[in-house]
Amino acid sequence: MDIYNEQVVKRDKTAKTLLIKIMAVVLLFVVPLSFVLLANVIPYMAMVGFFLFIGGIYIVWWVFSQQKVEYEYSVSNDTLVISKIISLRKRKQLVRVSIKEIQSMEKGDKNVKNRHFRKVYVAAKNEHNADDNTYAVFKNPLYGNCLLVFNPNEDIINAMRPHMNSDLVKQLYYTKK
């Protein structure tokens, strides 16, 4: 019997995304205005400034839309696939991992904080909220030890459970915390 579950998680707005949006709007007005002010020296610069403003409106819209990011977690049989969806028009697969390869998985970063990973995949709502995130350590043939930071719901975890190795199942479900 094939198992297929999926979950979509929207990335939270952060100070970085707000700063990017503010800088885009500021540049929308500063660059064309500087060309309009140069119109006293070179007569056609006002026209160039106008066209830069019109083109800048499109660029600002594009920058704003690039800040809308969602992550899709899908479990199909024994594979966890995480994709990044930008503005509901561009999809990029971040990671594909066999659930059997996951060595440890837990909420909070207390056991992974001081470890070194060759590759870190962040697909969480808010990567700075360590208590809400789930951290999964797995081996990748190309990179070695890798870390996956994500926010799975109970359906995703329950779909992963039959395919997890027995030590991980004991760690997650049968040890007292």
C-alpha cells in the first residue's frame, strides 16, 4: 500500500525580508530622481529617469513577490521530499532523503547545536525559533552528515514512522523526556 502525505508551511516574515522590501522602494524613488536632477546638465535625462521609474515598478513588484516562500513536505513510501515554492510560480526541490537514512530527529537544537554538518537544509517557518523546529540528522552520499531543519505536523511524522530505523523509533516514542 502506498502512503502519500504532504504539508505546506509558509515562511514567516522576518526583519530581513522587511529590510529588502524597504530598500527596493527607496531605490525605486532615488535612482529615477537622480536622473531627473541630472536633466539640468543633460536634457534627456528626465526621460531616462521616467523610464527607469516605470521599469522600477516592475522590479519592486518582482522583489516583493520573491519574498513569499512556502515549503512543501511530502512523504511517499520511504522517501521524504522537501520543495521550496517561491511566489506560487517557481518550485525547487531542496532535499530528497530516504527515511531509513535519518539517524536522529528531535524538537529543539540542544543535541545538534555544537555539531558540525557539511550541509544544512533549512525548510522551517522561522529558522531562529529552535523550540518549534524539528532537527533531523542524516547521511548524504555526497556531503556526509547533513542537518534538516523543518516543521512537520503529526501526519508527516506518522507517515514517516513505519520507515524509520528501530533506534530512532525508540528514541522518539518510547523514551521518557
